[in-house]
Amino acid sequence: MELKNSLNMGMETLIIPHIEKIQSFMHKEGLEVPAVPPRKNLDIIGKQIEPNTYIQDDGIVNSIREIYKFGLTLYMRGLSESTRDDIRQLVWQILSDDYKGYDAMVKMDRKNNWLISPPTI
């Protein structure tokens, strides 16, 4: 339940606001905002599951942590390449927010002893 709550909070406090900030910035610049593709039909999930195909919470948290790390790297590169103050400020806000999400995933990993995956045979 902790992971589900954390993911829902991340959607509401990070992902959706970041998309809105970027769309607003693009609109202000007179750029066309790309269409958001529709989500796949999630109703089919869980209907035809093979044994051992569920992803465990530790795998989800570790994957999200790696995604955050990659995103933070891209934001830092974008920040260092930007020359406009408004763009640097936007990127800095998103980077700062995403670092908080990364930090939350690291803390959840550490709390549950998921930082190092056990070897598999």
C-alpha cells in the first residue's frame, strides 16, 4: 500500500504538474503542444497472467529509482546547456521536484532493504 500511495502522490504532485508547466511554457512561446497519446486499455491487465509474471514492489521501486536517475541526468544537461533565464528556471523547478521523488524511492528502498537485489540462479 505504501508503494501505491507513493506512486499516486507522484502522479498528482510531480508528473501532472510538470506536464502542465511544460505545456504552459510551450503555449506562451507559441509552440504547438504535442498530443498526449491515449493510454492502453488497462482492463486487460490481470486477466491472463502467467505464473511468476507479477512484478514485485522491490523491482518497481528500483526501476522507478533508475528512471529518476536518468531523468535527473538529462535535466542537469539541459540546465547546463540553457542560456535563457526562464528555461533554466523551469528546468531547475522540475529537477528539484524530481530529486524529491528520487529521494523518496531511495528511502523506501533503504527502509525495506531493497537497495541490493539478491542474486538469482
